[in-house]
Amino acid sequence: MRLLLLALPLLLLLFALFGALADVLMRVAAPGAIGPVLRLGAGGMPTTMVLGAWLLESIGLIALFLMLEGRTGSRWADGLMTAWTAWIFRGPLLVLTVVTTGAGRQQAWWSVVFGLWALYTVCGLALAGLATRLATPAPAPPPPAAVERSDDLWGP
């Protein structure tokens, strides 16, 4: 439960940072190359819908991580497997669907797919790092110093 409560805001923050980075890259590097898909509220999509999509994706990533946790022997590998499994269904399948229906240019969608691969990889590693941090027990306090007792009140 602690992982869910801490991971949800972390992943939402990562999605927001990625959206801001995509917005900056679209304005500076190649306007129109990535498309308005990644921008917050762009393309007529209300901000609440974008935030809802991020929330749904975050919960899905956390659930997938919890299902895969402990399967590979390393939390970091669990995080990468979570990220790349989610990316397979979000990235390339989305491209194939959109390009097959003829609704977009292939080059623009492939840049979105690889951007999502990077985002999901970072999210998977963040989940693994958070799970590792939460699973590491706190260091035990040092034992109290031994006090010598003497029955002689006036000294040795």
C-alpha cells in the first residue's frame, strides 16, 4: 500500500515532466515533428482528460510492477520488464493501429513511440528504485553501551 501511495505521485510527476519536455522540444528543436499528442491539453483535449490518462497509465504501471515483482530476481530488472511490457502495448501497437487506419504520418508517430519508450523506461526504473528504498530495512540503532556496576559505593 505504501508503494502505491508513494509511486502514484512520482509517476504523475514523471508524466508531467515528460509532457513539459516534449512541449519544449516541439517548440525549439522540431516544431510539428512530434505532434500535439504529448502536450498537456493540446489538440482540443481537455487538461482533465490528459491528467486522467496519466492517472490510468500510472495505476496500470504500478499494478504491472506489483505483478512482476520478484519474478526476475532483481527489482531493477522487474522495473525494466514492467516498463517495456507496458510500452509494447502502448507504443508499437498504437503506431500500427494509427498508421493502418491512415490517420497519421508514420514518422511523427514513431517519434512518439520512442519518446514513450524512454518515458516508460524511466518510470520502470523509478518504480524499482522506490520499491528497493521501501524494502530496505532501517538500520538498527547501536546497542547501548555496557555500564559496569559496582557494589562498592565508595570506589574500587
